[in-house]
Amino acid sequence: MLGNLIGGFIVIIIGVSLIPSVADEVEAAQDGNVTGAASTILGLTTLFYALGIMSAGVALSAQGLRAAGMLGV
């Protein structure tokens, strides 16, 4: 239980600390020859990365709480 919670927090901390780097690389990629819909989808990469980090952290935390009997189902 505690290992899952600590793991979830580590995933969140590392993932959140890498968001600026991901955003910088996406911006650098958009400065190239990318236009139209491809540029829009590329711009959403940071959002999808942040949502992935959030969902991984929530899943690990929920698994830990479920193992401890603190979360039903």
C-alpha cells in the first residue's frame, strides 16, 4: 500500500518536473515546417502528456488505497 502511494507521488513529481521540457520541445518542433492541423495536434502534446501523468498517478494511488481497504469496489 505505502509503496504504491510513494510510487504514485514519485511519478507525479518527476512527470510534473518534466512538463516544461516537453513544452519547450513542442514549441521548438512547431517552429519548423509544421502548419495547419499538424501544428494544432502537435500543440496538444503537452496537454496529453500532463493528462497521462495525472492518470498514472491517480491509478497508482487508487490501487494503493484499494489494497489498504480505504477505497471501495
